[in-house]
Amino acid sequence: MASTDLLLGRLVAAVDALCDTRSRPEYAQFLTTNSLLYPYVAARLEVATLLRHPTWMETLCRVASICQPYGITANAQNITNMLDEAWNTQDDNYDIDLQAQRRNVEIALF
């Protein structure tokens, strides 16, 4: 079975590559970056692994800053706040669903 590090490294690379298609004229009209939210959130919740590989966290932050089409919505802001809380507390067992319930908000990843 592949390690979390290996799988997360591949996921971050795939998210990064997908985001980079946005800058290529032949793909600029495609809505491919709309599919980044779920893998981005899944990757960001792997806090312990990201702490071991800080460049992956930098990549994810860069991707979120330029490739998240829903970045200014209430849903995206709630998700970002919770992901930042998981990162700042270094909580690798952060339950984003439970935290959403505690905040009385709904989050949509699809």
C-alpha cells in the first residue's frame, strides 16, 4: 500500500498541474479549475504530512490563491477558515464536518 506521503505528493502535483492549465491559452476557456475544491480540501486536511513537506503547503496555498473560482463565496470562506484552523492548531485529526456543525454552517465540496 502506498504511503500517505506518496499519495499526497501525487495529489498536490496533480492539483498544481491542473491549476497551471489555466495560464495556457488553449485551455483558458475550460472550467477545469472548478474541480479543484475537493482534492484541495482533502490535501489540506493531511496536516501532519504537510508539516513534513512545507513546500506542498506552499503549493496548495498558491493554487488556492489563483485557481479557486469560488474563493469569495461564503462556502469557500468557511472552508478556508476551518482549514486554516486545522493548520494553525496542527490538528491532523481535524473533523471538518464536525467543525461545520459547531459553526452552524453547511459546506459543499462538490
